[in-house]
Amino acid sequence: MADRIDRVMVITAHPDDSEFGAGGTVAKLVKEGREVGYCIVTNGNKGSSDRAMTPERLVTIRAEEQRNAARVLGVERVSFLGYPDGEVEDTRDLRRDVSREIRRFRPDLVICQNPNRTYNLGASHRDHRTVGGVVLDCVYPLARDHLAFPELLPDFEPHKVREVYVMQWNEPHVVNDISDVIDLKVKALACHASQFKDFAAVEARVRQRNKELGAARGYAYAETFDRIVIA
Ligand SMILES: [Zn+2]
């Protein structure tokens, strides 16, 4: 990663995605003095197997859990776009909203989800793929070009992102050593209590996965990404 990276924005589909995919990396970036902000596209209102839970109550709970998790990692700014969970489509509205958030926060580095279907976690979640693709389209060219979404001017001036990290486990470009912050990542994940019946099992899976991702480099734990440098 270039030294000129001062501001980092993590844009994901659901509350908890940032912690699962990049919690250790976020903790490290904050420790290095970089300012990190989150943008969460959906409100997570389908993420419950509790038949007594209402979607409305779940939205409130998951927003609070996400703010707490962010705080554990040192992320102060969390914005929620409030799209319905499981129903994200690649629409002009979503592209405008994500472009607006990029123009507002003005990150040098954006971290996002994989736009491609993989079989690493089941068959991958459609919201993850859709949001990953939309974020890449907003980084280039929509947030950068003043003629895209003229209604965002003059409040949200165009912004050029320098780099993107795409969450990616298969032959990744970047293997980020998170050994010294794995406990913080687990602590942040635990904030999403509504999502876990058995957190010990989740923690074991996450540690195992991050261990496997670091093994080839001799790291105890790692998170991995593809890296795009925007010319
Ligand atoms: Zn998710």
C-alpha cells in the first residue's frame, strides 16, 4: 500500500461484513494513524432466524451492533444507506448513493467485497456481489466524473480514489498480516451478537480461515485482497 493513503473507506452490504472480511486490516490501518470510515448499504433486516424478531427491531439492533464493532476497531464514522437486506439491485439510486458517500468521505483507499461469485462461503451472497460491483463502478468512473450525477453538485464534488482492496481469498494480490490484531477482530465480530447462536464456533471458523490465508507467507493470521491501483 502506498504511503499517501490517509483516508480509507470500507463499503459493504451488511452490518458485520466489514469485520468478517477486513476487521484485522481496519484495526491495523487505524493503528497506523489512518482515518477509516464505514458505509453499510443494507439495514440487515433479514438477518435473523428468530421467529419473534421483527425486521424493524432488527434494523435498530444491527445498526447499534455495527457502531459498537466499528468503535472496537477505532472507526468513528459509520453511515448506513438503509437498503433492504437481500434485495440489493444495481440501480442508479444505489450508484448515486455510493458515489455520494465516496465524494463525502473522500478516501484514498476503498475496501469492498468481491463482485464475482465464489464458492468459498456457500455460493456467495447476492448482496455482496452486487454491492462489490457497484462500489467498483462508483470508484471508477462515477465518483470521479463531474458529469455523473449532476444533482450531487455542488455539495459533493468529484473525488478520485487511488487504490481499491477487493476482499478475495483465491490467489489474492495482497496478504495482510493481522496476527497482532486478530484478538481485536474477534472482539469486534462478537459485537454482532444478534447474528450468532454459537459465537465460539464462529470465532473458531474465523481464526481457522485467517490462519489458512496467512499460511503461505508464514503469518499466524492474515486477511487477503486483490489490489487495484487507479491510474
Ligand atoms: Zn453479508
